[in-house]
Amino acid sequence: MMPSELLVSESATGGIVTVGNFDGVHRGHQSMLSTVRQQADERSLPTIVVTFDPHPLNVLKPDVNLPRLSSVTRRRQLLQRYGADEVVVLPVTTELLNMTPEHFFCSIVRDQLHAVGIVEGPDFRFGRNRAGDTEVLRELCEENDVELIVIPPILAGQTMISSTMIRRLLSEGNVADAVNLLGHPYSLSGNVVRGAGRGTDLGFPTANVAAVDVMLPADGVYAGVTTIAGAPYRVAVSIGPNPTFSDQSHKVECHVLDFSRDLYDEALAVDLLSEIRSLRPFRDAAALQTQIAADLIRCRQIVAI
């Protein structure tokens, strides 16, 4: 469907709108959603979030393959958690990316969403070649009787919080810092498949999670939490190869603490909270067992359930 033909439900019209990628729905995004919510509540209007799939950069430069921080499903859940009544997902096509700022605003924001107000951050860009900025947006809003609010940046130190910053932290294995900027755990999900069975042999059975569709942190061991049949469980997650056994295949292995049932062929979602240690080879299986036991103690200390 072409952007100019996009049809939205009546409940996603006539409200306060914000437009962006919202990948990860971090603390900066949450601040924007809070303002949208406040403005909408004051007028008894709906809050409407417009997001994109796939990320525009992956259409413009497919060789870059920018990793996602959140699937569309997870992003929608987070956006609704932080204040969105309606989430409109725009399919990213070359036609959409070639729309001028004026065309995008008039076709989508004005004519289809019938926006009463719009809220954006100071670095907002839109339209072909990112030609539109907040000043262009302000002119378009004034011409079309749409109120505009540009929120101040949300900073980490002296730098504005961004999805790019969070990707960098994850690539360095700094999950705790990434979670701090996100304002919520970093979620991984996939299907449990059969592995080599080494975890069971060592006394620490693992669920091997395949087809994870978001960015993986750097190779290492991490602490997290999962929910199975409505109950929370601590999880120690090993991401990467197994150097002790000269196994170079890249895996996501999850040991669910205080849990014994196998999870083969089931979906498993894990919320990562912090790093425990980097990966390294051990002299033998006994040394690895000792380290895993220490990892699980650390996991219990980090994760409160």
C-alpha cells in the first residue's frame, strides 16, 4: 500500500501525534510520550504514535543492515505502556522516503491523521534526504493550524539519549548502562531449539534460543528475568561461542534458575538487566562448572523477583 493510500482507523485520528522510529522506546522517547499524553488528556483527545517498519536506513542503505533494538510487536507494547492510545506503523518504501517534508506532513499528518497537535524532539527530521527539521515542521503546523511542541533533549551526561548510543553500549557489552538509558530491560526473544547438551552434562541445563530478531549484546554472560506460565524466573544468559570446548558457533544459551522443565519448541522472552562477565576459555570442564556456579550467585544478586 502506498503512503498516500494509507488508511487509519477513526480512533487514530483527531488527536495529539508524535512521529519517529522509536526504536527501543528509550527514556527520550518516554519523555515525548509523556508530553503527548499530557496534551491529549487536557483536551480529551487520543494519543497517536506514528512509527516506521523497517527502519528507513535499511531501505536507503540495505548493505548497512542497522540492527533493531525492538521488534514491531515489542515496540508497540512499549509505546502503549508509556502513553500511546494508537500506534500507526508506516511501511517504509522508496515512495515514502522520496516524499518531501511538505508532502509527508500534508498527506499523512494533516489529511489522514487529522492531527490537532504534534510533539517532537529537538533532533526531529523528516522528508526526503531528512530535509525537514523542527523549523520546517513549525511553519507547516502554523499554516495548517496544528499546535507544535518541541521538547528539550533528555541527556545522559552531556549527550542526548539516542538509539545509536544504546546500540553502542550493547555492542560493548554494557547492558546495565543500556538498560539505564532505555528505562526498562532489554528484551530478547526467540524459539527454544536443541543444542549440544553440554549444559546438562555440566549440571546447568540451558535453553538455546534461536531466531532472535533484535541486536545481540557483545559476547558475554548476562543476568535477566523471564516469565514462564505467569511466574518470574531469574535467567543467566551466555551469548557467543563456547571457547572451553572449541565450539565457535554463536549461540544464545539461557539457564533458567530454579526451573527444571524443558522448553523445546516453545517461545522464550528474556529481559536482560546487566552484564555478569565476558566470555573466556577455561582449562577444563570442572573450572567452567565452578565459574558457572559463581555466575548464578551473581545473577541472584542482580535480579530481584
